Amino acid sequence: MLSALMLIPCLFALDELSNNTAAAFFVSFIVTLFVGGGLVFASRGEAATLERKETYLVAVLVWLVIPVFAALPFYFGNAVTSPVDAYFEAISGFTTNGASVLRDLEGQSKAIILWRALTQWFGGFALIILISILATAISVPGSSPLSRALAKSTRRRMSRRVRYAVLSILGIYAILTGICIVLLWFSGLSAFNAICYGFSTLSTGGFTVSDSGHELFENRFTELVLIIFMFAGAINFALHWAFFNGNRKAYFENPEYRYLIYVFLFISVVMTIMMKFETNIPLIDSIRYSIFNSVSFLTTTGYSMSPISESGEFYWPVGTLFLLFIAMTIGGSTGSTAGGIKLMRIAMLMKLVLAEVKSLSFPSAVIVMKYAKDKITKDDILSVWAFFAFYIFSLLLIALGLSLFGLDMQAALAVATANLANAGSGINVTMLGFNLGGIPVYSYSDLPDGAKILLCFTMLLGRLEFFAVLALFNPALWRR
């Protein structure tokens, strides 16, 4: 699939009469097809069953190896000058992180810009399937989109049911992407920009086609379309699958969908109040900035609409930044393309806190906690607490590691938070003054290679949600 996708920007480069870029994509296509095809033929006839350790290993290797081949067009096409930068750009796209080391996007070949968007779109779909597979190995409440699709026909053989499920989810993913592209085109974006932003928006990736992304905010209808489809990308795709298959009440029957709306409304209202009292920005504009940024950061897409005061300067009140960082840390729904801790885990933690408070008043009471009509077991609670603890501990370690490469602590913590939540594109110099050993930092390309490699690992850790990666370092897993 990855090699086939390379042909699209290759043809686009030929249309641009960019021979070097077209050659870069064609060579990358041949290499990727050769290796991928070789793996397919080498594994024909092998047993297809995966135990838990193989499931974890495959999940991690997919997210490590695929970006190697996705990075080839960036390097061969001279979009970047080093293999580290090429891999950083590729894994950022594939994990739908959105952090970019490319400079002067307006001067880049359109084939390269299109390829960045395609890697995010492909990575978003791969993530949905991966979460579904991992759901069979890690016990979590709720149903995955793959298991919902598998349940539709139990008379088919398992291999055919898996194929049906994958194609079913891909169809829904493609339909939503197509609708987004058409609406963006109607809103005033060029056809090329509409395609790129359609791919980046539904995957909640956040890659832009220009350095400032100014084309997103020239039309209110464009902003509305982006808000709707960023939301769509952050919703569990099992709900989209159920809706497209006749269950019109699927969304409102799911508690996580309601939590997504509640958190969005809360952050938007509080952010609007802060901007009203701390800036001279008109109320209507404050509401606009608050709604768009709340959706963008909560869904970990990372499009940033910087507030502009009446004097024409960018100004972010400290309180609003704090809210947005909380939003990106919470993230979207499970089974979606969004990152972060996920609303299901936050809801379970809140239920546990309320149960503990209630037990103080009624020590002998038997308190039963439920999520979506399912009883929350002790194993569920332990899993959620372990994830939360790992998340905070990893965040501090990554921030410490970045500070060792010269970033000041404020910038290191901000970059670590954004990239662990897979919202790397949300960080920009209008928000925070980056500083690297006394030298201003204007983009990820200014970071040393060591910091970029650490951020690549951070993206992988956040995308695979810790346990798939950490399990591989457990010797007991390999003795089973």
C-alpha cells in the first residue's frame, strides 16, 4: 500500500516537470515495492496466528520500519539534507504527530507537500487497524472498530472476515476524507490545498502546506469544515462504522462521545472568558479563536490560530496556553486517530476519584463503577493507573532529555508534552519562546540530531500507547 501511494506524488511531480522529484519517488517506489513484495512472497504458506509477544513485536516494528521507506522521497528528493531529518519527517507523518523539520514549505515541490499529507492519512488508517489488533491483546473496556466489523458475519472464515473488516473501515475513512476534501474545495481552497488538508485533517495530523498555514483562516466556512472533520477524526471509528451501518443513535449512546463534547465546551468557554478579560480582542473574535483552538488541540491535530490583538500583535494569555496543553494531553476518543491519554481513561480515573470520595462518607458501602454499562474491574483500574503513571513519568524523562540537548526547561516540557500526545504541530514560536543554549529556536529543524532522535522515540511511544513498546523489554514475555 505504501509503495502504491508513492506513485501519486510521482505522477504529480511529472506534471510539475520536476524530473529530480519524480525520479526520487520512482526509486522509492521500486525499493519499497521490492522489499514489501519480497516479505509477502517469503511469508507465503506460513502460519498466520500471532501470540501476544508477536503481536507487540509486529506493532512496534510496523511503526519503526514503515517510516524508513516513507522517508526515502524526502531524502532522495533533496527536501531535507540528512537521513535523521528525513526519518523525523516520515515518522512524524506516519504517527500523525505533525512536527516538521521542513523549511520554506512554499518553495518545496508540491509532490513533497502531497506526500507529507499522504503519510499522515495512511498513518491514521494504520493506527485504527493497529488499535483494533492490540485490543485483542490488551483488555480495555469498549469495543474496537475491527471487532465490531468482525462481528457482522460469523459465518465467514476468519481471514475473510478480517479482510472485510479492514476494507469496511478503509471505506468509511475514505468517504469521510472525500467529503472533507470536497467541502474544503467549495470553501475557497485550491483543489491541491483541499486535498492536502483533507488528508491531514481527518487523520488529525496537522501538516500544513505553508509555513504559517494562513490559507486556513481566510474563510470562515473553511474553519467550520476543519472543526467538523477534526472532531470526526477524534471520534471512535467504531461509532462511524455503526452509523454507516444503520445505527443512527450510535454516537449519543457512547459516553466517550459525550465526554468529548463536554470537555470541548468547557475549554472553549473558559478560554473565551480568559481572552475577554486579559486581551483587547473583540468578543466575537475571542469566541472564534477559542472554539477553533480548543477543537484543534483536544483532537491533537495541532492547527494553531494565533490570537491577534487590536494592535496587530500575536498574544497568547498564559492561562489559555495552560488550557490548550491540558486539552492535548487529554486527547480524543479511543479507536480514533487522535493522540493523548484518551477520554475513556480520563473518565475512568474521574469515576475512581469520585468513588474514593464517596467511600470516605460511607466506608462500608460497596461501590460498583461502570463505564458504558460495563462493570469496571480491578484490572481495568490497574491498567488505567499504570498508563497514567507511565505517561507522566515518560513526560518528565523526555523533558529532562531535551533539556540535556540545550533546550530551556519551559520549551523542553512544552515540546515533550506536545510530541508525547502526538500534537507536535501545535507548538510554534508565537506560543513559546524556544531557546537552545541562548540561541533562538524557530522550528524543529533547529534542534540537534540527538533531540530529534529522542522525539522520534517519543512519537512512537505516544502512538503505541506505551505498553506495546514496554512489553518488549520484559524478559518474561519472551520466556512464555
